[in-house]
Amino acid sequence: MDYVYLVLFIIILVLLLVGLSRMDARTKRRHKQEAYKLLETPSPDTKEVKNAIKNLRLYGGRWHKDQESLQLIQRLQEKL
């Protein structure tokens, strides 16, 4: 019976890991879409641009940097 509890616990942990990684990917994709929308607008609000840059830096990766996020940050900084 102890093995059943152990297997259930491991399955729950794996499901939590998968759920968290999907939520992180969805949030990252949302921030990228927001940055693209700001790049397309002719005169975006400075506060929104700074917030988008901050979010892209946050979700761009710590050790392995996302190249698309880095390019978006650079383009948004030029837009400022």
C-alpha cells in the first residue's frame, strides 16, 4: 500500500511540473505579443514600453537567454 501512495505522489509532482511549465510558456508568449503590439503602434506610452521591457527581461531566461526576447528588448529601447 505504501508503494501506491509513493506512485500517486510522484504522479502529482509530475503533473504540477507540467502545469507550471505550461503556465510559464503562456505568460512568456503573452509578454512577447504585448511587445510586438507596442512596436506596431506609432507612439506608445513610455510607461507601457518600460513595463514591457521589464517583463521581457524577467521572462527572457536567466542563464539561457531567449534571442527573440533580446531582440524585442533592443527594438523597444530604440523606440524609447
